[in-house]
Amino acid sequence: MKKIVLITLSILILIFVSSCKKTEKEVVNSVDGIIIRGGLGLFEKIQEGENSTPTAKYKDSVTIGEKVKINGTSEKITYDKNELDFVKITTESKTSGYVSSAYAIADSELGVIIEDDVVVFTEPVLTKPSVDSIKKMNLVAVHNNSRNGDFIKISANALLTNNKYKLFSEVYIKASSISMTEDDTQSIRFYNMAISEKNATKKKVFSETALKFKNSVFIDEINSKLGNTPTKDNVINDEEIETEDFDGGIFIVNNDKINIRDLPSQNGNVVAQLNTGDEVKVIAKTKKTYTIDNYDSAWFKIEEPKAWVFGAFIDQK
């Protein structure tokens, strides 16, 4: 009986130890990291057979400068018939997936180039410059604890002075040519998101966010480059309606009960009504013409009250 009990206890101990070891293997350490490529694909890993190479299925994308948790090491996953190195990440919104490991830089923080044409060095010495230079306003991943004298180690998918992109992995630049402040890095991050966004509503949000970082060294440049950002006056159904200043002088309304709207569209809210003979001063117009009730015309913005009227209902005085 004692022998049976001892054997049973031994088996239970072995099962427990084995279970502990298995659990230990499943624990994956994660480290902070930075994404260095805009619009980087975030993939789901599909494992169809125990011994087959997993495949990648697109699910979303991550943005340049995004802070993520990098979980574990890279692994081979097939995408578009090619075996590539992927690594698992978790975004700040708690979305998990796999990205190309070349563009997810572990143990790093976000930085941005603040000088023109910054020379890349292969080693942290002045005698080891490369032929490449990185342009101003380029976001980079700065490797933690990598300061070496006047130099600092970075990785980047950088825009070169010839306007072509190149992937740099663990190279050096002068530490004085980079900023890691929130205002500088986040203003450029949202600026990049704004200029690449096609949806007018999202573009407006990203632009406004970029301009909120008033202490950024780039604020004047960003402000000038985003000067034509769509506003609520010319975004309709997520489409930017192009308008232009138009000093057309005085126009006379040619019909009764003509609605004027807060947007150059029939979907705009009615601000007031005009009647035959009313005079209005026109200050802007849409670049495109539109068709309403078989009439083709642009929309015109009047000075007082500031609202839009369809051009078929006004005539120049």
C-alpha cells in the first residue's frame, strides 16, 4: 500500500514540475518599442497545421512613431509566398498582431531629426561617416542607453536627401541633431498622419492635433504646410470640397424663399432664407460645379450672413 502511495505521489510531483516548466516556457517578456514605418501592416498569424509554416493575414496597420509592446523574438511567417521575419506586438489600444520585425525597434524611444541633412555614421566616431544623410523632421527610434560621447544610436526608415527611403539599423548620428521632447516628436507624428490621410475628417483631426504642440520647434513649418487643412466649412460626407476666394462683388437673388446654408451642399443646415431682389456680397465659391434641379452651378459664399447659396439662384449685379 505504501509503495502504491509513494508511486502515486511521485507521479503527481512529476506532473506538477512538468506543468510548471511548461508555464515558464509560455511566459514571454515584453519590452517597449517604436514603429519606424508609416502604414506598417499589422497581421494575424494563421497556423493551419502543427508542422506547417504559419501564414500572415492582414488585419490593420500601425503608424510611424507609435509606441508598442514587443513580445518575444522574431519568427518566420509566410506572407505573399515569401518567408519573412515577424514579431508580435501589442499597441497602446491593446490590439495585438504581427509586424515586420525590421520596423519594430525594441528597447527604444521616439526621436525626431531637428537639423538639415544629418550625416549617418557607421560607428560613434567622426572618422566613420557613411555616404547617407537623413532629412529634417524624420522620426527615428533612439536606442535606450546608447549615448556614446557626442553620438547616439538610432534605427530609422529614413527619407534621404535624394528623397528616397532607406532602412537604417543601429547606426549613429550626432546627439545634438535629434530631439526627444513630446512637443517635437508628437507634432511631427501627427503631421505625418495628416499629410498621408485621405479621409478629410480624419485629416482635419490629425492636423489640429499636430498644431496643438505649440512648443514644437517645427510649429511654424507645420502651420505653413497644413495651412490648407480642411475645416468644417468645406468637409461634406468625409469629402473635402475645394473652395477659392472670389471677389465677385454684389449679386441679386432671382427667386423667393431661397435657402442659404452653413455648408456648400443641400445637406448643410439652413441659416436663413433670401427673396427676390435681395442683394448679397459674394466672397468665395466652390471650384467644382454641381447639379441641382437640372441647374449646373458652383456654390457661392456670401459675406452677411456668412453662408452658402447655390449659384443658379443669384445673378451678378
